[in-house]
Amino acid sequence: MSEYYVHPKALVETERIGAGTRIWAFCHVMSGVTVGRNCNIGDHSFVEEGVSIADNVTIKNGNCIWKGVQLKEGVFVGPRVFFTNDLYPRSGRMASVGPRYDDESWLEATVVGRGASLGAGSVIIAGNTIGEYAMVAAGAVVTHDVAPYALMLGNPARARGWVCRCGLKLFFDEGSAMCGTCGSRYRLDGGSVVYLG
């Protein structure tokens, strides 16, 4: 008996899957993918070779996660998030374009930091880093790096506040905040948030 679950209607070509992970129907996980422990990959998702998924990641239904994307521990990917990995995409099958794809110099890595959440239908432009515990709202378009704990809204996405590790919005008074739900404390330091415990 396997330590992880793969639905009979999923196609999983990698063996690098951690214990407790569940991969649901109509998923395709290519060889060369690493999936950590206790992850959940929802129906109709595609994970391309070269993707790295750490422990405790939730990937909701209908996602395509392309080569160069790294999802750190505890990341949440809402339904139908759009990842990219090439800032100037063309069909490499055209003779005039083919040489550009002879190596992977075109590939732009995207890193989603520990505990960050990507809302349904958000778009993550290649080459950006989403800071730990950041919250990208549904439908937001991320065009630049995102600070840890930032709440990102709009197109293009802009920081519109800060969120707690538990996910709720923080309200600062004289540079300090305490989450009313979990009691975590934070302070603002030069435009960034510091977790105090």
C-alpha cells in the first residue's frame, strides 16, 4: 500500500511524492516533479516537469503549474490560478524562433513563499517572488515581487494592506498590530511587516 493516494483516473509519472499527499481525478503530474508530504492536488490540474511543491501545499481544481514554479511549504493555490514561465512566449516550432528555445535561458522562475495564498483566477507573471504569508486576491494580476504578509488587489496588483499568518487582515496602530483571531503580534518596519510571535 502506497503512503500517498493517486486517483485511478490521474496520470502521475513521478515517484517523488511525499506521504499523505492526495492527487485527484484527471490530474497529470509529469516526471521530474517533486511533491512534498501532506499535499492535495485537485481535479483537472497539470503539473509540468521541473516544478517543486513543498509539504502541506493545497492546489485547488483546474490549475496548470509550469516548469520553473516553486511552491514553498503551506502554499494555497486557489482554483484556476494562471502561472507563466516565459516573458516573451512564442511557438518554438517556428523555424525563426526555435533557436531561442535550444536551452532554458528563456525560463523565468516564480517562487511562492511559505504560507502564501493565491486567490481564484489570479495571474502570476513569470519571474516574480510572492513573499511568505502574502495574500493575492481573486483575479489580481501580479506583475512584480510581493512583500511578505502583503495583501495584493487589482490589475496590476498593488499592496492594499497586510495579513496575519492565519490569513485575516491586520490593522496597525502606531506601527503595531495584534490579530484579533489568533493573537499573533506584528510591527511595521520601514514599509515591511515583522512577525513578533
